[in-house]
Amino acid sequence: MKTYLNPEKKEWSTLIKRPELKAQELDELVSSIFQTVEKMGDAAVRGYTKQFDRVEIFTPKVSASEIADACKLVPNELKEAIELAAANIRTFHAAQAEEKSIIETQVGVRCWRESRAIEKVGLYIPGGTAPLFSTVLMLGIPAQIAGCKEVVLCSPPAQDGTINPAILFAAQLVGITTIYKIGGIQAIAALAQGTEIIPKVDKIFGPGNQYVTAAKSFALTKGVAIDMPAGPSEVLVIADETSNPAFVAADLLSQAEHGADSQVILLSTNQTILQQVQTELEVQLALLPRVEIVIDALNNSCFILLNSLKECFQLSNFYAPEHLILAFDSAKEFIDEITNAGSVFIGKFSCESAGDYASGTNHTLPTNGYARNYSGVSLDSFVKKITFQELSAKGIQNLGPAIEIMAEAEQLIAHKNAVSIRLKSLNNV
């Protein structure tokens, strides 16, 4: 990893530049696949699955017997761990439910807001070398709490045409039974447009590689919402002389193993810590099975020495990381300095892996700088907020004259008349 010592602020944007994708070529591919799926439906999905995943799937929907058989293959120890994580995630997200609060803005005028579940949602769960069964919990549990009527899960099949058993176990644990063995752009295209077998949904959730990310963005043009724009996964760690170099190195590597286009950044006020972390990286890296992926990610990454913790937080806010780890003793004193971050991990023992799996917070987070203006997935992501208002006769009498004046000033006379006709009816009583 490259190391930069006390760079000037004008250099920051260059030093922390994220890996760039070939957007035009990717957009053309996504558009082409969407068009083909729209025209040919399931036949196109099957063809693309054969082309990209090198497996032919004639019956994409996972049957109840397949789910039951897969659950038997999951070790009890893993089942118990998943159940523990699910309980924590459920507790945290259930607490986010909003109670109805009726506000009387003035006499006779009552306003309130109520939540309604998004009826049909699609969950994309990555498979391949890192099947993210934890994401099933992160998305399925808030969907269940919100009361979504239809939850459709798509995940790419393995070479033998199956979905990882842990994914299916997690799905049945949270009540998801509509599961399809499809992945990639074709899965997003099917969810966004519908096919003969796969239903069109109202909103698509879930992480994925650059192809899935681009496909989700394209789905917006089809009138389907998505959880958030996203890019490759990332972490930024802030450390000082009180930090544990081994812990910091482990956190950097845990994020780097997500993918070759991931990015990890270490900011510190202490050069010795940077050197010690570099040494630990080399030791721990040699023990990892996904070493080539990690090395590619580290090539996108850097260490930066800065003059103060305040300056570290300024750079962190500028970068707006998906994950922010405060790996030093006085971390709590700096919480108010944070303005842009997807999820924050406070102190030496708060590893990013805790949030990824079992602490209870959601791991579906804004990346690529979108933490400046997006939140991570929560219960709110699965509901719509509908506002209500109720005006009594006294209410329209109190509020009506102001509405008439404002509507006339905007030259919207029908708006004014909608009030005037009511006021006149009351005056004639």
C-alpha cells in the first residue's frame, strides 16, 4: 500500500480517488440485456445464466423440497450463529417503527403521518465465492417487520445449479419462500420488468458487483426504486498511538477481501503505527485464502499520515466512507465530528465484521461517496410515509382565508375556489 506523509488538502481528492469503472461499456451491456429480457422473458434470463454463470437452469424457482433439503446441510453451529444474528437484527430494526403522532397545527386542523409497507420487493443476494447469507437477514428481516406482501429473492446458482444452503436456510428463517436461481444483470432486469415466471417488483435491494450495481441504476429508468446507488465496498480506519496495529490490519484486510475493486484507507497521526500496521498486513495476508483479491484491493488503497485527529476527521468526512472505524482510545470524544459515514465502529474492539454479521445494525450501506446524502438500509427503506390531514368546519374557517390569498397570488384560481365554496357554505348555514 502507498503511504503519504502530511499531504496538503488540495491533494486529498487525488490520494483517495476510488477505482473507476468503464461506465460507457457497462451501460451499453446493461441496456442490451434489459431490452432482451423485456422481449424474450425467461428464455433470455436462462440464456444469460448459461452465458455468464456457465450453468443452464430450466426451473429457476427453488422448490419447497429444495429449501428443506438445503437446510439439512447447514451445520447446527452455523444455524445457531445465524439465529443469534437474526435476533439482534430484528431487535434493532423493530425499534425503528414509527408511532403515529397526530399534530393539531392550529384549531381544527389535524395532520399526521402513517407508514405503509412497499408491497413487492426484490432482494438480490450475491453468491459465487462469497455467498452472502448474512445479507438475507439484513434485507429479509426489515421487509418482514415492515409487512411487505411479496418478497422475491434472487441469487446466482453454483455450477451444480443450486443456491448455497446457508442462503436458503437464512431465507426460510425470515419467511422468504419465493426464491429464484438467477444472478447478475439478468436478475435485476427480470425483477425490474417481470417475466413469465419472475414477478416485477416495486423496489430492488441488495449489494453486488459492478454489473449488478449498474443494472440497479438502470432499473430506475423502468420506474422501479432501488435501495441506494452503490459501488465497491470500502473502509476507512482512523488510528493513533493508542491503536492496536494487529487489530487495524485485520480490519483493513477484512474489507479488502470483498473484491479486487474494494478500497481500504488508513489515516493516522502516528507514523510508527502506520509502519506497524504495514508489518501486520504482510503477516496476516499470508494466511488468507483470497490473497490475490486482497492484493488487488490493496493496490487501490493507501495509508495517510496527518497532523491531528481533527484533520483525520476532516479527510474522512470528505471521503464519506461506507464503513468508518475509530480504532483509538478517545474515539467517543470525536463522534460529533462525523458528518459523512455509512456505519461507524467505535473503539478497538468494534470490528467492522460485527456490523457485517451480528451486532444488529444493517450492513447494506452507501458506498462510493454516497454516504454524503444517503443512509444505509433500515426499516424505513421498506415503507412509504403517507401524510394525512383532517380539517373541521372551524379548521377551514381558520385556515381558508390564508389559502385563498396564497392561491390567488399564484394565479391558481381553482385552488382558491375549492376553499371559497366551502367557506360560503358555512356562512349560509
